[in-house]
Amino acid sequence: MKRRTFLQRIGSILAVLGVTEAEWLTLGNHYYQALAQPNPRKLALLIGINQYPQIPTLSGCLTDVELQRELLIHRFGFQGSDILTLTEEEASREFIEAAFSDHLSKQAKPSDVVVFHFSGYGSRVKLQTSPDTMQNALVPANGTKKPQDEKIVNYVLEETLLLLLRSLPTHQVTAVLDTSYYAPSTALGLKTRALQELVEAKLVVDELDLLKELKTQNLPSTPVVLTATSNPKQSAREGLFSGFSAGLFTYALTQYLWEFTPATTIQVALSQVENSLSNLGSKQQPALLSNQKNQHITSLVPDNLIGTEGAVNAIEDDGKTVHLWLAGLPPQVLLYYGVNSRLTLATGEELILRSRTGLTAKAQISKIDRTTPLQVGELVQEAVRVLPRNINLTIALDTGLERIERVDAISAFAAFSRVSTVVIGEKPADYLFAKLQQTPSRYGLFSLGGELVPNSTGEVGEAVKLTVQRLAPKLSTLLAAKLWRLTENQRSSRLPLKATLEIITDILPSVVMQRETVRTFKTETSIEKSLQTRLIASLPTAIVPMGSRMQYRVENHSDRPVYLILLGLNNNHTAIAFYSLETPQEPNTADTKPLLKQVVIPPGETLTLPQTNTASEWVISGLALFYEQQLILSTAPFSETLAALNTGKYSTAEQSPISPLLNSLDVAQTLLQDLHNASTLKTGMNGTAADSYILDVNNWASFSFSFQVV
């Protein structure tokens, strides 16, 4: 299709060209180097399809386009006129390929940056040329059926797309595919972006001709292609959040790029995204299709690559009120981000949150006598996090339950004071209550991604109420974990701290993963030095061999002492905690209970956790195949948390440094109270302290670590 014809046919689209930025894909060194240069152009083509004829609709694909659009504009400086978005019926196969040709191929120059994004269904199809092999394909808006022949599908082959990307004249090419190709016959929980393959379907001739033509060309580019899943049997999932739906991969990736100053290999960045996906209830593992795995960032874009939670996207009331886009906040935090939370502009001025709907919020400028007018696009960073005290665990009820089963489940869950129920897909939830697919006469608790929570199933033929009642200890633990995850602020904390998870060896410790706060560096030079010398693991998923001796190495680069606590879950969703015991002056007796002590790291010093000696070694053993741990540090002692820990029953005979946590919910609540007590801002926030936790980023840092044991 000629460019003129294409532009005429989609003039309405060009009138609302997306505001997307290509630097969110700059996870590879070559890409960030390009962004650091005064490039002639950065081009993006973003595609999102929710509405498909004759098949179930998706919910989050248009939000994905908006997430990318806002990120690319406000975070990475793309021009709106250089971004083309195709959504819904506009995203036909013909328009997608014509847009690729006219917007990307014919305009891109060797020094340009190009970004391609697709959110929608994927599927598999056989080609006439190779009838024994199924090919991955993207499903455009008009892809499901051709009116003249129901066996003809109008898909865009993944192979075609990869060749189109390679045909571009620039080497700065990145694509993100938030889709998957294998649709299970039945699936619990979140929506999946995969259609069942049509065994007898044939691909439209035009697509086969394009593929044949591309295979004859000299293709100079080597694109970076990021995919939502790494295994053909995995499904790309959509999540329902606070007022919006989105692809889990797109949301996790864009959120990471809002907040992180890129300085890692692509694989490490994907590891961070995978950790976020796990927290969102999905086990999907994003992947890199190209061979750029071990490239590092060696150059930085000044100023605007310092992490941020969002940007100003509108101004009203003579500059007194601003509209904010807050896609940089962790999703689990955004849901509870309360009124009176504070954010700061680059100038240091403070914004006070007044309301929030979905990803957008209204805020008031604390001082309205600024010397220069506030501008759309100014970046904002978190300063004070306000969270409600009455947070519940939300259980979604599967639509596969019969009416009487749902009624019984609602009644049974209502007996728990901090648990609420919703119908799956109607409101955000934490877990799913459903029948076991292989044994429909049993009920169980599942993650939103459909993974069965260990030790959460009832007996065969057991009534719904009995199954729910036996979940009581599990629900308390899951709520506790939800609360301590809300403390995560690695990206916004102002405490200069670094934590490294290591395997102890006979020579030097082996790094599993590292977390550090990055907003504590004051100059561009110090940022670059820190990022270039950062020690990180290169595996996409942290793997720890069974029997490994483990430790955390925590570095306090601040001028204040910091106090530390470690909480977490193992693969059975059993709560665990780090216990540091007082050395008894007299030998323990049956009546003597060991007392816990504060773990403190003096200014400028490093602490290994646990201390390296035979008596307190942390050895990975038993059947726990997955660990999720939250390392939380504060400038004030965890006095109430330790008091709660001391009420538990600990074995004096077995004093393992990381042991079961018996009263997890009490500990989680007192932890938030201790972080609240550490804040010095409570007196200046009238009407907030009584029913909320107020957490100041200057006083705490919280790092999330997840790893698999093999």
C-alpha cells in the first residue's frame, strides 16, 4: 500500500498520534547509547486490540498502548508526531504492515531509534509450505476469519514481524510483544492472550507472499525483541488493577522503566520484571529472543533518566492543581496510595495528592508562588507514602462455582475480619477460590495466575465452608505478606543502601542478586560511576542449589545508623523471619525464653546477615523450592515489631537464623507502625495519622528478593 493511500485511509488515526517514547526499551547498551545521542529521530509504532469479532474480548491492550505512550513521551522525550498508534479495528493486518512500511521502514535512518509494540491475541497456524509445523502468529483485529472462507486466517506471522524488524535501516530497533501463542483448554484466574489454534486453518496468501519476499532480502538490523513469556506453554496474562486493566508484562516493564536508571544487562532487567510479575500473581517469565543478553549500559541520558514515579500531564486552576500520571508506582502500592501522599518536583516543590482514579491523580501544589510556571511533562518523585490501616485480603470467587457454592463461600469468608470477596474479573483481588480442575469435588486457593497455593485444598467432597475454615492460618499469613510487600520502595527511597544476596563459597561469595537505592546519588558523575561498577548476576531467574550456605551483605552508605528486619514466604506460603537472639548470660533452661535484639548497621559500615559462624549458618535445605523475602531497613528501631516477635513461641533447641514466623499478621502490622513512627512528618499532616500509615522515603528502604531452589 502506498504511503499516500495509507495516510488517507487512516487520517483520523494520524490526528491523534500517540505520545509514545522508545527509550523504555533501552534495556541494551546499544539502545541507551542511541538515546544518549542527539538522534535525528525516534519512531514508534504501538498496537493494541481489545475488541475482536466473534471471540472473547481482551481488557488491557488499549491501556498498554497508553502506558507506553506516556512513558515514551514524559520519560524519554519522543515527539508525538513520531509515534503512530493503531488500536481496535484500525489494527488490521493490512494496516499494521502498511504502517510498518510507511511509518517505520520509509522514514527510519541509520542513526534513528525504532520501537514496535503489540498487545493482543496470539495463536498458532500451519503453513501450506510446512504443514507439519505450527507457526507463531499475532492476531490482528481482522485476523480471526475471512468471510469468503472460514478456514482462511488473516494473521501476522511472528517470523514475518521479525524479518520486518530486521529489514529496518537502523540497528537501534526494539520490539515488545505482550502476547502468547499456546492457549490451554481451560485456565483459571487472569485473562490469557492466546487463542486456540485452528488445526485446519490456512494463512491468507498475501501474508505468505510477504514472507517469501522478505526472505529474499538483505536484512541488516539485529533487533532486540522482548516477549511476555519464555516457554511456549506459558500464557501472557492481563491483570485487573485499581480502575483499569493492563497486560502484566507491559505494566511491569513500563513501571520498571519509569523508576529505574538503566544500568544492567537486559537479562537482569527482565529478572526485575519477572519479580514484579510474581508479585502480581503470575509465573510467566519474560524472555529475550535476540542475542543481546549480556550488554550493559555504559552511557546515560542526563537528568531525565533519574528514576521517577510519574509526570505532570495537565494543569488547571491557574497552576494550583495538577493532573499526574503515576505509572511508576508499584501496582500493589498504587491500589492503596492514599490522599495526602506527597510527591516532589525536580525543583524540590511538593505536591499533595488529593484524589486518584486509576493511573491518574490530582494533586495540589504546596506553594503556589513559584518563580517559573509549572510545565506539563515535569517529572515527580515519591516523598511520603500514605497507606490505610484497614487493608484487607481480597479473595476472588471463580465463575466456575455454582450459585450455592458462591453463597457458601461468601458466608464462610465473611467470618474473617480482614478478608473480603469479589467475583473474579469485577474488582482487583489477591487470590482466587475455585474448584480443582482435575478434581472438581475439591476446592482450593489459587494465585491469580492459576497456580495452586500449597496446602490450601480441601478434601474430596468436602463442603465449601469447611475448606474455607481450614484456610484461616493461611489467609492470615497471606494478608501479612501483602502488608509487608506494600513497603517496597527500592526505587524511591532516599537512604543510600545496598543489599546483596550471596552464596558462601570457600573462595569468594557468589552473587545471586543485588538491590540498591539509586536516587541517593547526587550528581550525574556519581550515578554513572555507581551504575558502571554495580555487581549484578546475569541470570534471568535467580537459582540457588539445594544445600547452599547463604547470606545477605548489607551496606549502609548513609550518615545514620539503620535498623534491619527480614520477613518472607517459602514455597508453601509459610511465613519466615530472621531472628537475631541476645547472647544469654546464663545457659538457657526450659523456662528461659531467648530474647530478640535489634539488628543495627552503623553509618558507613557493612553487615553480613546472618553473622558468618557455624552456629548461625543459613543453609538452604528441606522442600522449600521458592523463597520470597523482604529486607526492610529503617532509621528508627523496630521496637514494636520485636515486641510482637517476642510474643511468639521459639524453640530454644533449634535456633536457625531464618525460621518460621508464627504470628505473621501481628508482626506485619507492627512493622508498618514502626515505619510510621520513624516518620517526622506526622504533625504536619493533619487528619492523616489517625487512620493511615505515613511513611517518609528519607527514613526507610525495602528490598524484595525472590529466588528458586533446585
